[in-house]
Amino acid sequence: MKGKVAAMTGIEEIQIKEYQLPKPDKGCLNIEVTKSNICGSDIHMWEGKHLFKNHVLGHEMVGKVIELGEGVETDYSGEKVNLGDRVVPVYYLTCQKCTACLNGHFNICTHGSDYQGQVAEKHPHFTGGFATHYVIQSNQYFYKVPDKVPDNVAAGANCGMSQMVYAIDQAGLKVNDTLVVQGAGGLGLFASAIADTMGANVIVIDSVAARLEEATKFGASHVIDMNSFPSIEERKEKILDITNGEGADFVLDAAGVPAAFNEAVRIAKLGGTVIELGNVSVDESQNIPIVPGLITRKCLTIKGILRYQPWYLYKTLKFLEKYSEKYPFDSLTDRTYSLNESQIAMRKAATKEVTRAIIEPNKKE
Ligand SMILES: [Zn+2]
Ligand SMILES: [Zn+2]
């Protein structure tokens, strides 16, 4: 059987390539991709701001099992898998041998991106989500999707959503704590919903009214519009107001600009925690002045979070199953494109003409 992939052949350049879908090797399985989200990091790659080149784009995907390799009987939670089952893979692999893996930090495995980043020409070709098929490797975590979770919600579960579940867990959020979320994009909304279910008070900061409106549907008890509170001091005051002078136990940066980290350090309360995951670039242009003494004097904890431990995808799918009716996760994707339209979809996503585009690689045109 032949299939197609959308490979990145240059900066802002995509080519659809056709390959023979290989028989799955021992321990591997082939899935037919039903939906694949366009994530912010896909846009970074397409724009050439990332190391990957000539790889198959897409990593937030969901698909149906079409072929099981020798020895594959269950998913990574021990549940039986059969042909036709919907599954989501963790998009990165864990080598279990690098220094990060040896210390249990599977989320930062130094070989985590090898498979996702390999060139399209290399076996087994189907290594990304913008493709009719995807080959799940023998050491790659994957889970069955609960019936109640629709494809477009499941597709995004393996990236931002799992990262938020992991981040909040790692940070140690507790009942009645106040979490301030900077940025009401997908990550911020997920964080808000998760913290809400844990009995925390959620305050979301953003500068776009429509996004703040959305945040209230995702569990935020208060929102702060940066246009009404233009300075850090004013926003900090507002947080003190809302919390009866208590302040923010946790500040989560999902805004992704260096200035947000500086603000997080300033608004976190004494003994508070700053969760940093919005800033991902390590370019020198991201250097900003910060007052380290604030971290000392306030005894702050700074938690950096990249990806998530692989089994958090399982927890996230269970979370989505439980809360699929409480929060409008379904509303977060707005336009669907075929595989041949990948280039158009990327352009529209990059220019923000669509907020959350989704590729349906097997869509009939
Ligand atoms: Zn992603
Ligand atoms: Zn490793």
C-alpha cells in the first residue's frame, strides 16, 4: 500500500511525497492518521526557526490502527489493541540510555526528536502527523483513545495538553491555591481547566478580550485585561485585590515572550512558584534583564517544563474523557484542511488567519 507525507523541503516549503507504507517491524504498528493539529512548533519549523529540515511535518495526531507488528498486543497502559482502534502516540521517543533518561527525565531525552526529525526519504518514511499514515516505533508510548474523546480533541492531547497536566502536577498545585496564567492561548486554557478541576483559583492575564472571554469558559474565576491594567504593578495590585491580599502561589508563563518571565518573578508571592514553559527559544535575542535578588528574597521556586513524562498522555486522555462536557475543548480547532492543502494551512496558521487549523490527511477532496 502506498501513502503520502507532507515533507518540509525548504523554508516555508512543503512537498507531498509518496512512499510505500512498510510492513510494521517487530513491536511497531501502522496507523492511518485521521486528524493532525497544526501546533505552534510546527509553524516554527516551517518558518525555518528549528533544526529540523526535510522531515515530515506534524506531531499532534490521532489515528486508527491498520496493522500490528509482531508482538504488539496492548497499548502502554496494558489495554488490548485491535485493528480499527483509535490511538494517540507520544510524539517523541525515549532512548532509555542517555543521561536524561538514566535519571528518569524521559521528557528531555537527548534523542527524543531523532525520529520526528529524520528526513522523509529514510525508512519508514511515515514519521510525522501530516501524512496519510504514521508508524509507531517499538519503544514509542501510545494509548487508546477513550470513546468519549473526539478525534480533534485527541489529536492535541499528545502535546500541549499533556504538558500542562505534567507542569501543574510537577509544580505541586493544591486545593485553594491561586494560579495566575499568563496567556490565554491553547496552553493557557488547558492549564486553566486542569487547575480548576483541582480546586485552585485561576486568574488569566491576556490582552485580547475574546481570548479572556474564552478563558472564563475554561475555568478561570477572574481575568485581567492588559489594556485595562497596562503595567506589571497594576496587574500585581489587581491580583492582590482578587485574592484578598494573598497573592499568586503559582504563576505559569504560557505567553511565550521573555517579558512574561520577568513579570512572573515580580508577581509571584513570597515562597511562590514560577512555571516556565512558554519561552522555548534559546537565542541570544531572548536575553532580558531580571533582578535575581527577587528570587532569593521571595524564596521562589522556578520550574522549567519541556514536554511531559510519556505516561502523562494516558492521564490526559482520562482527564479529557472525564471533563469533555465541562469545558469546550472541542471548540479549540476551527478549520480543517486536506493533506494537499498543508502549505495553505500552514500559511493561514502562521499569519493567524485561522487560530487552530487541523489537517485531515485522508480527507477526500
Ligand atoms: Zn505541539
Ligand atoms: Zn534518552
